[in-house]
Amino acid sequence: MTDDTLSRRMVHALLADGTTVCIRPVRRDDHDQVQGLYEEMSPENLRLRFFAASRRSAQMAADRACAEPSPGHRVLLAETGGRVIGLAEYDSGGTGNTAEISIAVADGLHHRGVGTLLIEHLVSGARAEGITGFTADALSENHEVLKLFADLGLRTTRRFEGPEVRCSISLDQSDTYLTAVEERGRAADVASLEPLLRPRTVAVVGAGRKPGSVGRAILHQLHAGRYTGRLFAVNPRADSILGVPCHSTVGALPETPDLAVLAVPAAAIPGTAEECGKAGVRALLVVTAGLDADHACALLAACRSYGMRLVGPNCLGISHTDPELHLDATFAAGHPRSGSAGVAVQSGGVGIALLDGLSRLGIGVSSFVSLGDKYDVSGNDMLQWWESDGRTDLAVLHLESFGNPRGFSRTARRVTRRMPVLTVDAGRTEAGRRAAASHTAAAATRTMTRGALFTQAGITATRSCGELLEAAALLHSQPLPAGPRVAIVTNAGGAGVLAADACAEIGLELPAPGPELIRDLLAVLPAGATAGNPVDATAAVTEEQLSDCVDRVMRDGGVDAVLVALVPTAVAAATGDDLVRALTFPRSRTDSTGRTSIPARPPKPIVAVRLEQALPVELLPAAEDTVIPAYAEPQAAARALAHAARRAAWLARPAGTVPELDGVETERAHAVVDAYLDRHPDGGWLDPRACAELLGCYGIPQLAWAWAGTEVEAVLAAERLRGADGRVVMKGHWPGLVHKTAEHAVHLDLHGDSQVRAAFRDLETRFAGLLEGVVIQPLAERGTELFAGVVQDQVFGPLVLFGLGGTATEVLADHAARLAPLTDHDVHDLITAPRCAPLLLGANGARPVDLQGLEQLLLRLSRMASDLPQLAEADFNPVLATPGRVTVLDARVRLLPRRLQDPYLRRLR
């Protein structure tokens, strides 16, 4: 194996205590280290590993592990600091789908997750080679290894044979296994971030003696922010800076820092990082910008070699507002307000805007990380930190890129059930990779892909920092609505109309009040008021009347949220009434016994719109230490309510499941793909016969068809396939043909042999030298023409698209998208999201199409894309949907010679 090949297969990952290890295939020159691993074991551990305490066993095990590679035999080792600390291997004997595994961990390093991490990587490699199960023998007294197998999250059975135990481990990638891997990864990730976000000692490397340098600004922030740990500066030309002790090098510091902030020129970054690693620094914050490719590789290599977590480069810094820490290692103008929002951004400017906005609202920040170029620490890391820190109840992200979207999605789905996760959907206008080779590829923009990720993960995606702060104000201060029904109350008819328009345009409902509520409202409101929706309380309404009105609306069972639109009036000013106070402080009431009470309002959100308000959104103090969001524009209030309603609906729906499918032949599908790529190493579009065979492996229904290479074969095929009306369709085919209609390579409505012959001759003449043959199909019945497809994104994985089909599919762009694998909920959303959905569900008294068949088609398409990473894109257009069945009329599939990385395997970027 060459050094280049080995480096590509080498990954770094985190142990349970947060330290970094390298996982890589074994090399022949590892023999002495592998033998040493065994020789350094205690006699008791050797006996447990080899069932006998023989030193000869160490050499034999090393010989076997470091031998020439053989089919079905894989050996991985874990190393740190150049020392081998663990080894795991499997051997299937080159045949069958079951392999024998063994594992060894260095003495003194047990219970740190070395063995579990190695087994996880073995499992991923074995699955890729078609191995479906592991077996292992252990002594019944070897409780540690038996517990390791039992805790993997994989289905494990044991069979006792005297003093030995035979363990059988199924390698099915179930949700139970992924959840177990996630939990182990979360614990390791959080442990690794401790020295970064809760450092006991910080050193700023590159703090200048004169004002104006970034390093000096960060040192000032740390010092002025009253950081409670030990603080040092590194500058060979100063004894102290800003009163902070200064030393010539990192190695000369009197105490090894947990965190080093690097603010030195780009060319000095690799050497400084190496110096930090040798000194034992555990985390780096690199604010320097302008690193070239060589600097970047050297920086990351130093971090991996010495087990340092890295934020940056090219970033604003980090902050942790824990009152026992007061860490502000940023060069922002001020200190963020302590609070409960976790913030992670890639753009420093966006970070400053969000910090200022959250501080102004009073929400404040628990921790802030400017990710910058995001070489290491990512949004996924920060979600896991906030999930565990005990302070964060609102997560805010601004991510311009995703390193592992599917891993991020699983983490976000879990975290979002505990707290709102908000993001600014940046880069919406990016053209993306629109290699318009098919309708699917043309439709699958990066915006649609990101939207699918956010929707499925339950993330609240906004279009700007302002909109994010609007939503954050409501989600932080108010309960979630039970649904989308909003009641509007106003003291000015025009303001009520604006609010009603804003709510209706965003998709919220404005239910009419019932007779009883109308009667109650008119009883407490001034003369001239109208009790509709909006409720126009008129300019004459008093503070007490408005409070009574709002209370009654809040208690109505047909309302999920209340929006109160207010304008200042001279009437209220003359009487000293404060209409805003009517929203925030419920008035006391006297019951039938003469006792005074303040009844609690039901747990429904209430928002205010104040058209004269200077700031876009504020949080107004309310009763019992609560606040109410107030917006300057009704559109902002409506957007925030819509975000809250969508979050409530997402939380109320149980997590979806990926249904089991019958009739799927995965091994046969792999054989079809491998056979095609053997003949076409660079990939390409499948011919109609191979395409039909692949779809058949997944039970995808296709309209009857026949291949014809000659005019005579075309006539014979047409005779076999003619329906009751005797009409057929002819479609030309040649390699690379994608849009048959655009190329005029389709003949419809052919009657009799003469028309079939004429059509074949026409295609043969016009496409001489190209045409390989034709596909003959019966003329399809009438129905709704739909479109379904999938694009395999190298970063996001397979994206399934669905919508209106036919020749106008790209013009109308009526599509929805979800990332595979599709759950039952995802399929339902795909079918109901496009504008054409009423046609499928039975509009205007028509019968609905075969919805179950449509669901099965999408699930089988998703399964095909998930099984086959070589499937670059698939395009089914049209798909004919009728009340009786769903049938693919035309299908195209493109393959590429590639294998995707396991998105759930634990590894650092």
C-alpha cells in the first residue's frame, strides 16, 4: 500500500475521554509495534486474548496481522503519538458473508473506547464488502470484551461452549445501532471541547505591544471581560501587555494552556501550531486569515498529530458567558450578554449582528463560536455541546457549508426535540450544480437540498438575520401554538387589515369567532366595535377593555395564537391608558363570592404589533417575569408565528420510520450496476434493458415495453403490445440521449404495421449513425402525469424529488424534495407538498389516484438510491397516476464509479 493510499484511508476520531486517535489499516512495517502491543500485555490479559499466556502468541498475532493482504481479511489499528494502542481484525476466509473478529487494546488504556471505536470502523468496512455478520470467541470470564460486544447497539447472540462463549453479531444498520454510535460520539465530542470552551488557562500568541493588532484586541477582551482562569501572552519582545504576563514562546509558559489563541501571520501558523502541540496545548483558536493550501494542511496535521481541537482559521473568536468563567476570546466591539442562546456562525460579521441582536433582546448568549473556515469544529460539534451544557435552550446557526449533512441531520433531529434550532439559510441564490442532464438534475438545486435537510431535521430556517431574531424572540418567550389558527385584535381597522393580510399570505388561518365569543366581546368593548377576525376594538378602547377582550380571545378553543396590532391614539393618551400594558398584565377580576383574582391565561402565544416601534422586534416585560414579543411590522409577527406553528407541528408528529419493503433484490441490483461499470468504467446512462432490470430489482412498476433493433422487430413488438385500441408509442434510443421529446425521437399514437414501419424508418433516417434501437410501448391510458427522481449529491447524499411531470416539468417547477432514506412521514410530505397535490387527492369530486402505489414508488426509489452510491441520478418522467395504479412510463438512470463514505462513522473532518 503506498503512502498516498494509506493517507486517504487514515482517519482521526475521538475516544471517550475526548482524546484523538488515528485509525488506519495496518502496514507490514507495523510488525514490531504490533508485536510489542501484545508483549506489553499482562499475562492475564494475554490469557484472555489468546486463551493461553504464551509469549509466542504475540509474534504469531503480529505475523498474521501484518501479512500480505488477502481477500476478506482486514486489520485496523489505533495509534496516538506514533504508538499503537489497539488493533482489531476480521477474516471471512474470502468466501461467505460472515467473518471472525478479534480485538486487542493496550494495557492501561481500557475503558476509554479504543476497542469500540475500532469495531465500529470494522463494521463499516465489512458492510461495504458485503459481510453481514461477525462471530467471535471469548472466555466466559472475559467480561470486558463480552460487554463491549453487548453495548455496540448491534443484535448479538451468545452460545456457551464450556469455558468459552461464541458471540454472533448482526451488522444490520438499525436505528438502535446508529443511536448508540451517536451517543458515544456525543460524549466524546463534548469531552474534547472542554479545553476549548471551558479552558482553565489561555495563552494569546501574537498579541502586539501597540493598539491595532487582532491579538492585542483579543487579549484586551479576555482581560477586560474578567476571565477567571490564568491568562498569558506570548510575545518575545515584551514582558507584559495590558498587564498580562508575557513570555517568549509557548514552551516557556509557566503552565501549559488548555487553549492557545493564534493571531500570528499565516506563514507562521504551522510552526506555531506544532510548538503548541509539543507543549501539550489541547485546543487552538486560529483567527488568522489567508492560509494557503500548504499552511492549511500543516495546521490540520499538527492538530491531529497532537490531539488538539481547532476553531478557525479566519474567524472572530469564541465566547463562553458562564459567570464562573467569563471567557471572551473575540475581537468584537463589546462583550456578549450572558444568556441561554448558543450561537455558531461561519461569518464574523453575521456573528456580531446576532450577538448584538440577542443581547438587545435580553435573550443573551450561553456560548458563541465563530467557525470561520471550519477546518475542524463544526455546527454539529456545537449542537452536541449545547445539548449537554445545561445552559442553552435556543440554538442559532449560520452555516455556509456542511461537512457531513447526514450526520448533522441526525444530531439536529435529536437536539431540535429539546430546544429550537434556528438558522439563516445562506446562499439561496447559488446556481448549484445544475448539470441539466435530466429533469431531476435540473430541479435539484442546492437551495432545494438544504431546504430538505432543514425541514426533515426540524430546523427553523429563516431568510435573514432579522427574521431569525424575530423568530428567536417568540420561541424564547412564548409557548408554542397548538396549530395555525390566529385571532387578530386591533384598535385601528387599517392595522388589523395589514395584520390579516400578513397572516393569510404566510399560510396562517384566521377563523371566524363563534356566536358566544362574539357576544362576550361586544359586551366588554366600546360601542362601534366589531367582533370578527380581526376584532376591531376601535380607537376608543380602554386599557381594561382591551385586557378583557384579549383574555376572552385567548380562552377561546378555536384560537391557537393571538396577534394584537396597536397604534398610539390621543384617546388613550388623554385617559392615561397604556394599551400595551393591557397585553402584558391581566387585570384582576371579582368572582361571584366577591373575591378578587388574576386568572392565568392559557398557554398560548401572544404577540404585539406596534407600527410606531423604532426597533424591528422587542421583548416587552409582562407578568411573573415573562416577556411578550412586539414587532414593528405585521409581516414580521406573522413570520414568527408561522415558524412557531411549524415547529409545534414537527414536534407533535412522531419520528418517522423507514418502512420495510418486500420484493427488493439488493444483491442482484449490485450485480447489474457492477456489470455495467465493468463495461463502462467512466459510467453513463443505462440502456433501456439494463434500466428496466435495475428497476425490476426494486419492484418499481413499469409500463409494458419491448426492445426492437430492426423494423421487423418493431412491427412484431407492436403486435404483441397493442392494447384494445391498437395504438402504440415508439421511442428512439442511443447512448447519451436524455430528452427524447426535445430531440423529436418519439412517435405517438401509431396505428397498424404501416405506421410502425414508417416511424422506425423516420428515426433511422434522421438519427443515422446514432440510433441503436427503439422501445415500443402500448399507448398509456389517461391519468395525471407526475415526475419522480433522485440525484446523488456527494455531500448531502441522495435527494428524492417529486412533482408534476410531463414536458412542462421544468417550466412549472412544481417539485418537492426530501433526503433519502425516506420515512413514512417524508413520503407523505413529498406527495402533499407540490401545488398539484389536490389533483392526486381527488379535487372537485374526482377519484384520488392510487396513493398507496405512489408511496411505494417513492419508497422504492429511495431504497434504490440508498443502496447504490453509484446511482448518480434517476429520472422517472412521466409517471402515470390513475385511481387504479401508478406506472413509470419512461425512466432514465445514470451510474458513476464511486463509493460514498459511511456518513455515520465516527471520525473527525
